[in-house]
Amino acid sequence: MEENELIPVDNNHAVEYTDDNIRHLSDMEHVRTRPGMYIGRLGDGAHAEDGIYVLLKEVIDNSIDEFKMQAGKKIEITVEENLRISVRDYGRGIPQGKLIEAVSMLNTGGKYDSKAFKKSVGLNGVGVKAVNALSSRFEVRSYRDGKVRTATFSKGTLLSDNTQDTEEENGTYIFFEPDNTLFLNYCFKPEFIETMLRNYTYLNTGLAIIYNGHRILSRNGLVDLLNDNMTATGLYPIIHLKGEDIEIAFTHTGQYGEEYYSFVNGQHTTQGGTHQSAFKEHIARTIKEFFNKNMDYTDIRNGLVAAIAVNVEEPIFESQTKTKLGSTNMLPGGVTVNKYVGDFIKQEVDNFLHKNADIAEVIQQKIQESEKERKAIAGVTKLARERAKKANLHNRKLRDCRIHLNDPKGKGLEEDSCIFITEGDSASGSITKSRDVNTQAVFSLRGKPLNSFGLTKKVVYENEEFNLLQAALNIEDGLDGLRYNKVIVATDADVDGMHIRLLLITFFLQFFPDLIKKGHVYILQTPLFRVRNKKKTIYCYSEDERVNAINELSPNPEITRFKGLGEISPDEFKHFIGKDMRLEQVSLRKTDAVKELLEFYMGKNTMERQNFIIDNLVIEEDLAS
């Protein structure tokens, strides 16, 4: 056959389409077949957005709804071996006559009746059914008026059902163990669970959550949330204002950027939504009108750390995982979220500033400082934006992914989208040839980045590498425009690679701390060694793994020490940035003492640091020998 000769299509052998191809799935079968429709991603628990935490949240949401209906002030949560969890509340208990249906039949639940549940998170009759279907073991107990009905399931299939007398208090108990054939090698991380539980208590003052015997509660709501999460000192005491269905708290800090925590009916909307957008718009407008000056909104919000919580009847979320509010109407009568939030802020914040002239003065001073810095670099920023535009069009620093090529502004943050920040042509070349072009972008650094510690934001625009990186991420005006869900630092596994990694993290901490605090920054883990014989190849990420691999493949396997990403061939590299990619999330907590850490490690070369380096010096040997 000639090279360009067409191959004829045999229409006589088309796949048959008959009655046998039409299938009906039961509710539980549908959840197991299409879990992503119900819980988003599956995952193994390494990331806070993984499905096992959604399962836990769905169970706890029901108990929180009981508390909101003034039924039960305590929830007990026990995690066994980080693999299985039980949740016991002391609410009204699921009505026992419909217990089986309530946990196994989709579109069945008490929250369609607004009399029984008002301003609830779970409205679609899905949550706990998904937990049942996606668990290898699931048990529910309803305690009501001296009786307990208990039902056990496996992967959504009922195994047992019985009712007995009991002396225990009313309420609901749910136990579940996620199905490890779906959540491969999963493990609950205690820090993710504790963060979730603390958020529940901030939004439900008076609620006590007993987590593995440890009591978690909040007396001051959103004030506690900000105090527990702020990594920079507030310039004035946190302003805390509450209405019937709205609560806000905010202060300014000396850090760059803006930082928001938003909630709907106790649900942490990590991607914001209409309520958060309304807060941002109206807090800036109200402050501007109070001072009656021509202030820029970006100057007003620079350094702002804020939280907003609203209660909404029948909220509309943009996905089943409820991370972004899509509702425009908030209350009966067609009152919009924007107007409701705006009216509250206009009245309450304006009143507060009139009554607290000392705090108003601090806010004005902060805004003036931000304005002064912005104007000082105005000329630089204009030229920098033009350079960034040209760079995106004409050079190869950014190899973008396909989902963004026709959408330069990145409308809507794709969950799987990521960008690898790497150094050098060989490393970026290997990643570029190995990546998934649909969702993975590559940004190539030229040499080591500047140490930005102690510098002003002017350096972001004056330094070409930082300017182009900021433009690639589209974060100049905040995280709302972020184009990639994961920003992955991919450097060599040596001293120089570690140094570049620290310089990049310093840059983000200095100018875009919320990028780290919101969990978008990761470190790519690549193998240090390849151990192989004629039958098998093992990639090792540590010295212990290398020793185990040598023992497994003895005698005398071939051992290769990867000294740089460029030494890993594209064919091999695709294994390390595919579905089994190992990522280490960069986290930032109040207890990290960021300012002190940066000053010690990235500040002036003091004698204290020199002594630390000498005391901790390790001479690297050729481990492959």
C-alpha cells in the first residue's frame, strides 16, 4: 500500500446498537460508576480537596444542620488509623421509618421541606448517599425516643437492618470506611480534618466538636478564624460585624495582596462566589465614600484580610462539592446577594468608621502608603505589562497548555490545570516533551531568580523573570485571575535546585502569600535514583528506597543517580508528571513565623546564620558509587 493511500472504511462491520446496550443503573450503581459527578476528584487524601474529605464533609454537614436547627450542641468525631471515621451527633435523629431511604436513595431527604431545615448546605438529597455508595463499610444508627435502628451497607448494598431498645440520647451515628478500590492507597491527613472542623466551629459559635477526644470550639466566630490564620500582624484590631444572616470580619496587614475566607451556610467556599465578590466590591466602595477621596480600589484592598459568612435559603453552588456560590438571589422577594451584602456593609462599616476615628485613621494611612508605592512604580508597571504581552506572544518562556491557548485570561480555574516552573533548557525541554499538553504548562526560568526578601513590589516589574512569571500566572490583580490550579516548582534534586526552590517560595511569600495559603503551590518530587536489571526498573525517591530496590533486584543491578531533571529522558519523565505524580504542597500557617524565617534564611548574612550553616553542614557523597 502506498504511503498516502486511503484505507477504505468497512461499513458492514459497524458496532451493533441494540436493546442490550440500554442499561439502567440503580442509585448506588450510578454513584459508583460516576463518582466525579458527586464528589469531584477521587484522590488518595494527599490534598485537602480529595474525595475522602468530601465524604467526611457530607456526613458532618448533616450534623451541622441539626445544630443550626437548635438540636444538639455537640458532635463527636473519631478517626481510626486514618482510614475509617465515625460521626455522632445529638440532634433529632433521622426519622427511623425512612432511615434506609435517607441513606441509599438519591433525591430523598428532609431538606426539601424548608420547615424541617432552613438555610442548610445539603439540599439535593445526595450527600450521605454518595458516602454510602463509595464506602466498603457504612453503618448508620438513628437514636430516637428509646429506640435505635441500625443499618449496615457495603458499597451501597444493604447487609443488615435491625431495631432495638436503647438508653442513649437522640441523634445520629454514621461510620464509614472509603472503598480502597476507588480511593487507591488513601489516608486521611489529621491536619486537613482539623482545619475543616475548626472552620465549622468558627461559623457555629456554641458548637463543640470532640475530635479524637480533643475539644474544638470557637467563642468569637470569624475573629477567631482570622486570628488563627493570619501570618502577618493586623494594623488595627479586627473589625467584627454581624447581622441576621451575615457576618464579616476584617483588618489590614502590612503584607501585599488580599486574603479572603468565605462561607455559605457553614460551607467553606474555597473558590469564593457571588458573596465574596460582593464583599470585595462594597468594602472598597464604602471605605472610599467614607473618606470622600479619589482612592483606587486596589489601594484600599491591599493588605486586606477578611472573612464573610452568609446564610442563604436554597443556595445554588456551581458544583456538588459546593466550593463556589453561584446564587444571585438570596432572599424571598428577589433580593440579590450583591445588594444584601452591599447594604449591610454600607451601613455597618460606615457606622463603625464614624464611631472609631482612630481605626479609620490607620486605614487611611495604609491606603495612602499603598497608593504612594503604586504611583512610584506606575511607569515601570506599564512598560512591564507591554514586555509581558510581547513575551507571551513571541518567545518560548511559557509553553502554555491547550485549555488556555484560546482563553488567555483563564476564565474559570480548571482543577487539573498546572504550570511547571523549571530552570534551564534541558529540564524544561524534558518536561515539555513529556507533559499532557491539554492541562500542563511549562515556564522556563533563566538562571537563578533574584532574592526578593526585603524588596518592594517594584522589583516584580523591574525583574524580567518575575514580571513574566506574574504575567503567566495572571495574578497581578489577585488570585481571581489565577490561570492554573497548581503552581509546581520543578527544580533539580541538588543544592542549586534547592536554592532556586527557596528563592521562588520567598518571592511568593513576599508578594503573593495567598497563593501559598490557598494551597496552590507545590514542589515536584522526582526520583533521585534509577535501579534496574533486565527484568525490572525501580525509581527511588530516597536513600531508603534505593537500598530496598537494590535488595529486591540483586545481584548487581544497574544504579543511576539523577543529578538533574535534564538527565531524565522524556520517555521516563512522563511517568513522574502523570497520574502518579508526587507533589509536596507548600503550606503556610500562623505558627510558621514567616517573617522571622525569611529574615534568618534569606536576609543579611549574619554571623548567626553562618554558624548555623557550619553546624549543619553535610558533605554529600556519591551515593551511586
